[in-house]
Amino acid sequence: MLNTEPTPKTDLAAESETARLDVALFAMEQHARKGDVYSCDAAWDAFTIEIDRHLSALRRHLTPLLGVPGEQARAAANTSLAEAEALGRRVGELGLLLQVHAAGPAEVLAIVATIRTRVRHQRATLVNLLFTNATGQLLTSASAA
């Protein structure tokens, strides 16, 4: 069985990644709340760096789980990888809208809220799948995470 149990070092890295992404999401949200989507451009670079790190970490942790015993865990890992790809596409769409100044504040806020919800779901699913891999028992359905 693949050993992916969290260690203090990986827990600290995950917390750091989480904090950086949360700060970047908050900055995007604050710029949009000001009503000036042009200022969202200033926060965009930091945001894309952090979302790329998040998506890369998900892929790195989920891909090995595709080979673990248990159909439910493999299906949850596949679903999570597909959701990560969809999130990456949504981020790309937002970037394009911001570049051509076609996104209004309400749209930026809606997209940031969607991204925040998906990221929370992905984190919960990853924790669940890592626990499953370590114990052989799925905590809950990945869709309920």
C-alpha cells in the first residue's frame, strides 16, 4: 500500500499553500468589491501562481491514488482530478475575461466564490482519500466532502 500519511513537514506545506491561496482569493475578492475590475489585474498574477500550486499539489497527491485498492477510492480520485481540470479551465476563463476587461465586479465575485467552494471541496476530498489510502476505509463519499 502506498504510504502518503501526513508528516509535520507536509502538514506545514499544506497549511502554507492553503494560506497563500486564501490570501490570493481574498485579494481578488476585495478588488472586485471595490467595483474596479482593472485593479483585479494587480492581484491576478499572485492568484494564478497560488491556484497553479494548488492544482499541481492535487495532481501530485491524487495520481498515485488511482492505483490503490477500492473502486470507491479510485472513482473519487478520478472525479477529483476531473474537477481540478475543470477548475483550471474556469480560472483560465476568468483570466481571459479580465485581460479583455469583459468581467464586471459581480462576475469576478461569483467566479471567486465558485473557486473558493471547489478548492474547499478538493481539500476535503484529498484528506479523505489520503486517509482511505492509509487505512483502507473511505471516511465519507467524496461527493459529500
